[in-house]
Amino acid sequence: MAREIAMPELPVWRDSASLIICVKTTDELRVCNYKLLMLKRSDRTSLIDDQTVFPGGLYDDSDEAIEWLKYFEEFGVTEQVFDKLLGGRCYGQLYNSTNAMPREISLRINALRETFEEVGVFLCRNRKQLLTIKQWSFCKPAYDYDQSYWQQIVHNDPRQFLRMCRELKVVPDLWSLYKWSCWASPAALRKGFLQETPMLLPEKTEVKECLWSSPTQYLKMHRDKKIHLSSPQFYEITRFTSNGSFDKLQKFAQERDKCEVAFYLPILYLCDDGIVSVLPGDDFYIGDARTSLELRQTNCTVEQFQLKSKRIHRIETIGSPSVAVCLNFKPLPDHLLPICEGEVDNKAKL
């Protein structure tokens, strides 16, 4: 009689979207003249003490409801306006389709909705702003509204985000958002989300603290153990440290929005003195990352493991806060390169 061998259950990734909000400062003489918004998670919602992330959260079916497309059409969103997001996609097919809307739209709705739920920031456009405001301008409702009321309503039922937009006579500002990066949790990390929805932000059970700081300041806070940046956040912050100009960053984000976004699903290697998250392009990015359910053993130190590879693209962690991005080639010709190893320490000391 044949014996069935039980195969390990593959992890199921739940979609989510985050929003990196960048605000220009008035001090033009500093190395970096902009700040980024990050949230320090509450003890209940964080996976590690003082975990600090960009605002955002889980994707909801309502983010791709066909009712959104109907509302955009009623609002007067023209083919030319949507072309900035959809590129060559046929506008007529978009509105006539019974399928879910394109991810270029729904993920932006997801990011804007979750950001509003978490911190009350609502980026939107009214009819006049839709026609007159430049693509890269951030907008807000033209009149005051009951922010706390709507925040609670949308938090309890994501479907109410569309109702809020209808009543305020605005649409989510999809055109001020640019694609930046795409990350998935390593398959070996089986638990990355809570099984229940956290309480509302004003009750301080989801977010402990909101932070406005420059990229170099975040690196310093991480080094000083005031915050904890997980691998994706640390990697992205080091990207920003290579560009201290808000105007240049804004122009760069607008241009690269036309390009594809690389998908980063790390493979974890366990070393004698730490953990290495290996990324695409690295010599040790071997096999199917989706089925790497266990940490791969190296039986050597982090430094010794690096010496075994010629092409290096990885994040090395030797106990918090000792984290370093290691990269010796250009994985994406159209993206900012992260600052590597010793360069991060120098930036953090500025």
C-alpha cells in the first residue's frame, strides 16, 4: 500500500499597502530637507518592541469594488486623468469590465484608506482640484469635516470609505501616489498579521507614537535602540539617505512610477552570530523563496557567509540594532541604491 507523505502547508500572504509620506522642511541648509512619517506600533500590534513602520495595512475586498469605478465616472474622472495611472490600459474596457479593478487603483485606495484609519491623514481631491492641481500636489477636503467620526466609521467598516468620499464630494488622491517597492514577509516567518482588527488609533491601541524625522535621524534612532526598523523599513530608509533633496526625490518618484516594481521576498539564512535576509540577484538566492519554510543553516558566521558569494544583495542582522544592507551590484537601473554597511553608520552620525 502506498503511503502518502504530508507536504508542508505553504504560507498564504495577505495583501497590504503602505504609504510613505514625505514632507519638505524649511531648512534648505541641512543635508536632508525633508521628513518622513513613520508610526511606532503599540505593544499589542507590534511583533517586536518599538517596531516602527510606514502607515498602511491590510487590503480589503472593498478596495477593489466596482462601485469605485462607477463613482469615479460620476465624479468626472476622464480617460486622460486615468491614463496617468493606467498607462496603455484601455479606458473603455476598464469601465465595461465586470472583473475587479486594476491594482494600480485598488492598492492606492488601500494605502489611502489605511493611512486615514491609522493617523487621520486623508489625501483627496474635489472636482476643482481634479482639474487644476498639478499631479504631484497633495490635496485635502476643501472644507472642515468630522475627522474623528469618519475615522471610526471607516475603521469599523472599510466599505464606508467610499461612502465618506461621496458625502464629502471628493475622490481619493490616487495621482499623488507613486509606486516605490514591493515586499513580502519571508516564508519562514509564519506569523506576520494579527488575527483580529486592532482598536481605533485615538484609543492608542494600534499606534504608540507618530514620528516625523529625516532618514538619517531614523537610522540614528534605530542605532540608539529608540525604534526598531525591520528589514524592509531599514532597506527603504537607506534608499532615502542617498538623496537629501525633496525636489529631486519628488521628480525621481514621478519618473520611476512609469517603471516596473521589483518583488522582494527574502530567503532567510541562519548564521552562528546572526540572520541574513538574502534578496534577488544574490548568489545565494537559490530555489523557490515561497517554499523556504525554514531558516537555512550556514554553519558559519555572517562575515564568512558573505565571503562565499560574489554577487551580494542581502540584509545582515547581528542582533538589534546591528543591521546592514550589503550590495555590490545595481539590481534595478531605475531605482535609488540603498546605502551599505559603513556608509549607514556615517549617515546616522550626521
